[in-house]
Amino acid sequence: MTHSERYFALAAQISRELDHAAVERLALALAALRDSGGRLFCCGAGGSAANAAHCVNDFRKLCDLQAYSPTDNVAELTARVNDEGWETVFEQYLRVSRAGAGDALFLLSVGGGDRQRGISVGLIRAVDYARQHGLKVYGVVGRAGSHLATAGDEMIVVPAPEPTLVTPLAEAFQAVVWHALVSHPALAAHATTW
């Protein structure tokens, strides 16, 4: 079997094994968030930050949902990293935005964070802030049992049938899941052009 055949066979397997009911529940929760006037704060690091920017566009343009990504403001992001460190970037963005009950946090992460090992601590601290201030916590993560996978109200875990391909498959399925959400009849407010 070639790499391409194996990769797409794994993608098909993940599509079958993904928790479809959880995606449905998340679409309905996001529609309720929009209808109540709540805001969605999308956070991720690395490739997941790029995905957060893309999903913010889709939530805003296709769903009329107020959505924001802290990593889209490069000046604020780099000033905070320079002056305060990476670990507080998302937490401080939520604080300045006065995020609270009625808003939600949407996390995108491959590894799902580990406070003890210092992995994705910025995302973990964003969850801490969310819990302290009444935000719902949603997201798509690539590792079951990780901090973020177990800390949310509705977390979609991308099954990992091949450990060496966790990152590319988890990041690919972040996009698959949010595109399923923004095209869901309960959430979509506008059709795509194409």
C-alpha cells in the first residue's frame, strides 16, 4: 500500500469513527449561542491557529455568528508574547474581551495539552478562564484523554488510528468538522457561493 492509499484509508476510517452525534449536538449549541447573541472565541496554536482563523471566517460569513481568533491580531499577539509570555495569550485576550457567561470558547488542538509537561498551556489557561467566567467550552482535538478533550462541554475527538499521522489527520479533520458545522441546516445562515 502506498502512503497516499494508507493516508486516505485512514481518513475514511476516521470519518466513519468520528462521533457524529457530538457534531450534531455542537451544531445545535453553536446555533443557540448565535441566537442568544453570544460570541465564539476560537483558539489554536501552530497549524491549529491557522485553522482557527479560517473557521472564524466561516462562522462569521456563513453563520452570522460573532467569532474571533486571538492569533489574528499579530501585533497584540506578539506584544503579549514578548511582554508576558506565551502561556497567558489566550487568557488575556478573553479577559480584555470581557468574555463571560453567554459566550463560548472553541479550541482546536492536535495534542490536547498537558499542564505537567508544559504543552499547550496557553489553551489550558484559556479553559481555566472559561470555567471561572461561565463560558461554554467546545472544540476539536486529536488525542482522547488529553486535558482539553476532557475539559470541554462538547469536544470532538479525532480518532487516531495511526500514531505517526496524528498531526496531519487531526488538523485535516479540524477543518472537516468545522465545515460540517458551518454547513449544518441549524447553523448555516447563508449558502456558499460555489
